[in-house]
Amino acid sequence: MRIEDGATNWGEGGRKLAAEGFDMEARQKSVYEWVRQVRGGVLGGAFTIERHLSAAIIYFMLGDRVKRNEVQSAFDDGLLAPLTFERRINVVMLIAPQFQTEDEVKKFKGDLNDLRTIRNSMAHKPFWFHPELNDKTRCSTSCR
């Protein structure tokens, strides 16, 4: 299947008003539940990574002073709170060369940017599933 805007009900000749051969309501509920679970997993995982990025920034800036809760809270609430996920990634990428090789930094940056792209898509863009039809307008093997 490929992901794009539209409806889930396709058949010979394109979109159909009524599904043939299966309970469309049950199918939609199971697909939508799966989408919610995937979306929730991606967003939850990205949030965890974001918190780890914040912790790395705080520890790099504060060192041992991070043990003082009032200092850490002031830093987290005052400096980091307005930062977007992308900006946190940018700050961490300034710090990363202190601890990683050039190749590791490049890979780390690519991985974080990929995660940011996926996270932003899941958080800000609704999507629907459509089967991929072959030249005979039949469902291709990729959607089975």
C-alpha cells in the first residue's frame, strides 16, 4: 500500500461507493486502529528522543550543576522550553563533535533529521491508505 490523501475504498475502475467482498466498516476500523497505534508509537518515541536531547544539552551546559534541581528546572523551562524539535537537534549537533567522530556525527544528524521528518508528518499531516493498482486496475502484490 502507499500512503496519500483520499479514501480506502478502491476497486476496478478506481474509487467505489460501496465495498465488495468484505465488511468495509470492520476493515476501516482495523486499519484506523493500526494507524493510531503506529502514529502514537512514532510520536511517543520522538518525544522520548526529544527529552534525551534536552537532557544532553542541559548536562553539556551545566555539568555537575545539573544535580541542583532549581538550576536544571530554570535552564529547562527558560532556555529549552521554547525550542522546537528541529532547534534542539541543531543545538545537539553543535555539541556532538565533542564526543563523536566526524562520520558518527554525520550519521547521527541524518538519523535525527529522518526522525524529525517522520515525526512532523505524523504530527501535522493527516493521511489515508490507498491500494496500489496495477495496469489492469487490480490490487498489486504490495497491498496484499
